[in-house]
Amino acid sequence: MSKEVRVRFAPSPTGPLHIGGVRTALYNYLFARKMGGKFLLRIEDTDQNRFVPGAEDYIKESLEWLGISPDESPWKPGDSAPYRQSERKTSYMQYALDLVEAGHAYYAFDTPGELEDMRERLTAARVVQPQYNSITRTQMKNSLTLPEDEVKARLASGEPYVIRVKIPRKEEVRLNDMIRGWVMVHSSTLDDKVLMKSDGMPTYHLANIVDDHLMNITHVIRGEEWLPSAPLHVLLYKFFGWTDTMPEFAHLPLLLKPDGNGKLSKRDGDKLGFPVFPLNWENKETGEKAAGFREQGYFSDAFLNFLAFLGWNPGGEREIFSLEELVDAFSVERIGKAGTKFDIAKAKWFNEQYLREKSNAELATYVVVDATAENITILPETAEAIASLMKGRVTFPSEIWQGCKFVVIAPAEFDQDIASKKWNTDAVSLLTAYAEDLEAFNGTIFDADTAKSMLGQAAEAKEIKLGKVMQAVRLAVTGVGAGPDLMEIFAILGTEEVAKRIRFALATLEVIG
């Protein structure tokens, strides 16, 4: 029987969740569902100095909005609890001490000043990358260079120390990445990373290895920025004797700026006018604010669909996939190696496609909310009619009301640029006749076809070419020169309201020519 697939998303609560992190969560979720496994969320809060209040709740709300809530998390604990590293910290030290005992790690008592002196010496010696490694550790103050009794005395006295991993001097480290294939790194390029900090908290390198092992994680799907750390993690699995249960790794390509030059950041979004976070964010302590996709009018399913295609493609021309269809189509092997340019125009395109598939009734709820916010009462059937008119013309739900509020609010003024060009004697003549016909209408059905037919008959009777005055007709009823199908608008308004608006325009606008 094959082992259950278990993946994890392990963000740090240091601020809002970047969409690169959201994509990582999504790919983990899709893989888990595709393989019939479990998707875990672990909060990696070992760096308490960078902890931001509210960030953890933001992560939870973001995943819930997108419909990719984890099977196990701090809010839905399972057998692997707890799911915050700060709540697991008492266990990490013993694992670090086990490595010291086995000769794979050591105590280091170097002060910040001594570490800076070491870096300066190496820089002066033209060492390209000064680091604490298999060579420089022999010149530093640690349990590899100090007598054993002195090490014991320093530890007993409570002198601050860290525990560093002891990287082999000459060893080739190999990793078969699910996306990138074989990655090979020589240990001479690696430094002796700190595993336990002087405050008793583990670093990411130790904590994530221990937790992944204890939580039976089978696949680690994470961002490309962790690829340089992967050889160290492979070595730690070896040092612990866990190579048989070491997870498979997949390092995702970066999300790049729209021009492809560098990793996408909040600054890029601010500069170019688009969000890089799923939800609005506000840091209560600093006042820092950031815009979110949800509040800008993106549907969660459209946003997920867009995000899935940033680095992955199922093959073929099809682009619209529900979450369930994404699960069926997903495979890690079809994730690309190269970074992916972020294209906000494509995000908008996805939103448009999803908006057009929404029912008029669903979109009408947005219209009612937006109208109510302006203290305007609108009937549900009118809101639905407006949604039907506008859904093929907009990107976001908020644009439906903004682009068609003239259906409910008769214009008190008119686009003067259009009026100066189109409001002439022909327009006045036709509209006068049309208003009379509307006022005399005694039929049972006034729909778009009837409205168009009546207008055509009035134009024919006046021997006026309809195409030359249509913009003036629109102006008279809506106040603007462009918009959705005018006859559909007339049908929503009804004969009495259309005639009333025409009469107001005739009394208000001055005839040119």
C-alpha cells in the first residue's frame, strides 16, 4: 500500500501573504487533492522579531476566500499538532543536541564583533563570499577549536552560543528536484548555517526539517528562493538518518515583474497600479496599507484560475478551469522552470470571463449593494436587467452600477461635447415625434424590438437617417454618448420614463446649427 501524500504550506506571519505565496499554497492544494492526500498549513514563526499582529489571521482568511483551506492547521488541528513552530520550540533543541553528539553540529561562541572581524579579514583577502565554513571555523571560537573542558565551562556559565551545522569539506550533494531534475552542489560552497539561535529558537533550516519529518510530509513544494538551501536540507536528512523518509522536492519558478526583470514586489504593484496581495491589508501598528485582489473586484475562482497558470499549463488551448477541473488536470511535471511574468491584463481577462458566466441574479446583488451605498433604492428586477445589459462590457462587478446608474437616475445634465456635435434640428425633430408616439403608446408589450421599431418609424416619417442622430437619442435619455444597448435601456425604463426624459432634454439642450 502506497504512503499517503502529505504536503504543507508554511508561511511566516511577517505581513500580508504575497500572491507568490498564494500560488505556492494553491499548487500544494492541487497536488494533495490530485493524489488523494492531505494539505497542511504550518505557521513558521520562529523569528519573533519579525512577527506582525494580524498576519496569521490574514493567511487564514486569504485561503478561505480562495476555497483552498487546509486539512490540518492551527485552526483545524490533527494528529500532527501543534502547527505553530513557536509552540513546538521545546523539541528543537534536543534534535540540535543530537546532531552535536553525532558530530554533525557544534557550539559556536563567537560574538557579533568577532563575526564581523572575520568577514572583514576574508573581504580584505579578496574572498568573494565571506562565510563561516569548513575552513574559517578552524579560526573561530567554537567547540571544534576550544578544549572540551572550556566548552563545558562556557555552557555551564550561561555564555551565549549558537549551534551550527558542520558541513563536510569535500562532498557532492545531489537532489532530484521534481521540476528541475538533478541539482548537484559541492559542499565546499556551503556555509555552516546556524541551526539554533542564542535565544533558544531554531532557524528555519532546522525547524522545517524536523517538522516535515514529524508531520510525515512526503512532498515539499516551495518557492525557488529556497533552492539554494535545499542541499543543506538534504544533508540534514542524512545527518539525522532520515534519508528513507526524506520528502521529494519541487522548487517553483519565481513570479516576475511585468517586464521580466526581477521578482515581483509590492513596490511594483504600487508603481503600476495593481495589487500583489489577495486581500486588503493594514498593519495596525505602523499604519501601512496595501490593496487586495478581492476588494478590487476580482472573483476568487477567476483569481485562482489566473494564478494556476502563472508557471503551470495543462497543455492545449483551454484556459478556463474550475477548481475541481484544475485538480484533475494538475501535474507537477507541467510546471515550468523559468520565471513567469506577471500580467495584470490577463488577470482582468480571467475576471471578465468569469463575470460573464455569472447569473444576472448573482450580479444583481452587487448592483443592489452599490446602489444602496449611494442611498438609492433599486428593485431586484431592475438590478437584474442592468446586470444583463452590462455583464458583457465590464471587468469588475462594481462597474455594472457605475456604468449604468442612469437607468435608475435620470440625467440632470448632459455631455456637452456630444451635445455640441450631435444636438441639431434633425435630432430635435425626431425626438419630438418619438416622445409623442411613446406617450400615445397603448400596446401591451414594450420591449427592445418595439422600441426600435417605433424609433425607426418616426425617423422614416421625418425622412431622417437614424444613424446620424442615434448618439443624440442616447444623449437625451442617458446623458452620455455611449453605453450598452439603447433599446434594451428603453425597454427597462418603459414608455413613460423614456418620453419624460426626452421632454426634459428637449427643454434643456440648445439646438446647434
